[in-house]
Amino acid sequence: MAAPDEVPPSADTGPSGISLAELGLDLPTPAANVADVAASQSHEQAPPPPAEEPVPEASVVPGFTQAELDERNAWTRRAVDRLIAAIDRMLSAQVNEILHHPKVQRLEASWRGVMWLIRTADGSKWIRIRLLNMTWAELTRDIDRALEFDQSQIFDKIYTQEFDTPGGIPYGMLIADYEPSKHPRDIATLRGLCSAVGAAHTTTVLGCSPALFGVDGFRELVSTVDLGALFQRTEFTAWRGFCSSTEDARYLGFALPRVLMRKPYRNDGYRTDGFMFNETTHLRSGRGWLWGSAAYAFGAVVVRSFATYGWFADIRGAGRDLNGGGLVDDMPTPWFTTDRPGVGIRVPVEIQLTERQEKEFSDVGFIPLVPARLTPFAAFHSNQSAWQPPRYDKAAARMNAKLSSMLQQILCVSRFAHFIKVMARDEVGSFRTADEVRDKLVKWLQTYTQSNDEASLEVKAKYPLRDADIEVTELVGKPGSFAVVARLQPQFQLDEIGANFNLVSTVRSQNAA
């Protein structure tokens, strides 16, 4: 058997996984030795193979011991790990820049707020959530261009297309993700918005920016600041005029402070892509955290109450060990780093208000969200609208005016206003008189009325009115059109004084001239 002139170099690799060729150790086999072995195999039987003997480490890769190869591989792995860590640091810095950009944070907070409302309303067939993409600049331009408030597009969306159209579905509440300032142009926009939502009896809740109070952050409003005196300054003259002279401001509420929409991203080992990302935040100052409008938190409370009772009465206060009222119990909860996890709770709101601050914010027309100390919960203990009613001499008149400006009551009476408008519109016609329309509406209202002050919350939710009356008169010179005046006294939660609401609306039949 002829032997080849040369045998290819060995491609074997040792247990380290490094081939000889990679190390530059190609070992050719001498041709003479191969020829001698081949000749001996052709003349005699090959002897039995010798017993296996341990192969010395030096024979795996000549010139390298196994320990040296292992050390070389370990160095290579460490170098690769350092490169991966450097790439992770560069990517983390870029991702942090993107996540913390003001526009990206605003966008993410808005969508997470919408997701919050949808999650709360999940399973309730009586709740519909609609989205309208309109920036504050677009809303301002729309109201500025309208000669009258009823010629604006926002009025057409809220009032004309739904409340004033047969078959339309009136809006019960609007969550406006805006943070207006005290600038006169913003106040003019708020006046136009109030006129639109007031005509449609639609409660509207907005967020609140620290700039409204003349500070960069809510933390600057320390407990020593007198908010009542602050709003008496000259710079708040236009704001005070808006709140006191615009009666439709009772449909407007401003919730504060901002709430946490998600916890910071942490490298918890659950990522499937292996990206070692830790979001850069400051625990004490709250800088870098994703803050969103407290209007979403208030909206979630209202949605939960309506999904539970079909009514809006139970939307403020927080009972011990009770889930309901104004309690907000589904916010993300971060923790301070402690020896034992889950001990130090970082409240999920931008600032923890004191009891005195809560009262002061409520007195000047805001809806404060107050965290429960050492718990992951917060609560709305009041829901005052932006409207500042006149000051009366009698205490009963002052209390009545204050209660009639609470969003809790505005939501309730607005619901009746929607139904009265729809029912009256369906009943009036060429063969209906004002008395016939009134009798039917009064009979319907009595099915929701009971005067027992000791009734349970469930009973009050079923019968939300303590007293009700209605007047229907035909408009002179407008056949088929009627003026409807409803006087409603709702049941009240946590209050021992009643308040009356007068709802005035004009109804015309489809056959009216």
C-alpha cells in the first residue's frame, strides 16, 4: 500500500475547545513512519491495541498545558464580558435619555392613564370610554376662532353630536389630560371649555401643574405656605375672577398632585433578552420618575363607583379596611432600599400633603389626593370644583353653596339632566301638553326618591334623590318647544346638610318648527 507523501495537519481540538490550527501548532506526520506502519500491516496481523493509558496534558496541545489553556479561555471570556457590560452601559444611557425626555414621558404617562381607566372599567358593560386626540394648543385655537362658544368644534363634539341629537349618548365625565396655567389666554380657554361642558352637563377633570402656583415643583409648596393668602396676590386676579364669575366652573375640577404611573425599570433578572438595564432615578427628589395627571386617579375612582353601584355617590373618603369611596388602591408602589424588603414604602404621589394643606387646596377649588401614611394607598377626601360660590351671611346658605359646587353632586344631578333631556325630547310632540310631559317626568323621578336619612349606602345608590320636583312650560312663540326646570336634592355621603340643584334646559320635539 503506497503511503501518501504528506498527511494533512490534525484538526483535533482539546477539551478547551481551541484547535491546534488556531494556536499555530500544525504538526505534520513523517511519511516514513506512515510507510513503515503500512508495510507491517500488509505482512502480519496487527497486534492487539495496548491498554488505554492516561494522556499527558502536554500532548493535547504541545507547548501549552491544560491549565494555561483554561486561563487563556477565562481571560477571553472576561474580555467579552467587559465589552458586553460596556455596550450595556452605552445602551442604558441612550435608553435613559429617551425615557426621560419630557415629550416621551408625557406620551407614556397619558397612555398609561388611559390603560388605567380601561383596566378599571373592564367587565362593565355600562361604561364606554372614548378617546379624543386634541392638544391644549389645538383646543385654545378652536375656542379662539369661534365667535360664540357654541360655534366651536369642542362644543359640537360634546353637546351637539351627543346631548342634543336624538339617539346620542351624553358624556358623563371628561378626563382632560391638560395642565393649564394662570395665564390669561389659558383662562380664556377654560371659560370656553366650561361653557361647552356646562351646556352638556358633563363634569370635566383636569390635571394641575406646579407652575399654576408659581413654583417649579409641588415640593416647593412646603407646609408653611398659606394657600389662601397666595391666591389673594395680584398675579391670581384673573384666576379668581374665572372661579367666582363663571358659574359653569362648577363642572370643572383640578386634581393634584401628580401620581406615579409606573415603577422605574430595574434589572430584576426576568428580561429574556439579557439586557442589563437600570433606569436612572432619584428616590428622594422623584426626578426621573414617570409622573402623570391625578385626573386619571380621580377618573378611576368614579369609574369604579359607577361599575359597582351604577351611581357616583361613593367617590370620596376612605373607611377603615374598606375598598371604596375615594380610595385609590391600584397605583404602582415603589420601596426604599432596606435590609428587609417591603418595609419602607415610597408614596406613589409627587408630594405628601398635610391635613392642613389638603383643606387649603380644597378651599381654593382643587381636588387633593392624599396618601395614607406607611401604606401604598391614597384617597380623595374631597372633590371641590373650581367654582367659588358667593359668600352668604347665613351658615346654612354657605354650606348649601359649598355642597352644590362639589363634583360628587354635579355628577349625580348631571346624570338626571341627561335622562330628563332624552325623555322629554321623546315625549313632547304635537299631541302632548306641558302638563302631560311634567306628570310623566315626575312619576319617573319618584322611582329614584326616598327620604330616609338612615338608609344604607346600597339603598341610597338605588334611590339617589332625597327630594325631586320638575316644571315644564311651553315657550311662547315656539310651538312644540318647552322649558324644563328640575329641582333635585341628592342623597349625601358624610354630610348632614342638604343642597338643592336647579337644572334648566330647553327641549324641542322633532316636529317642532
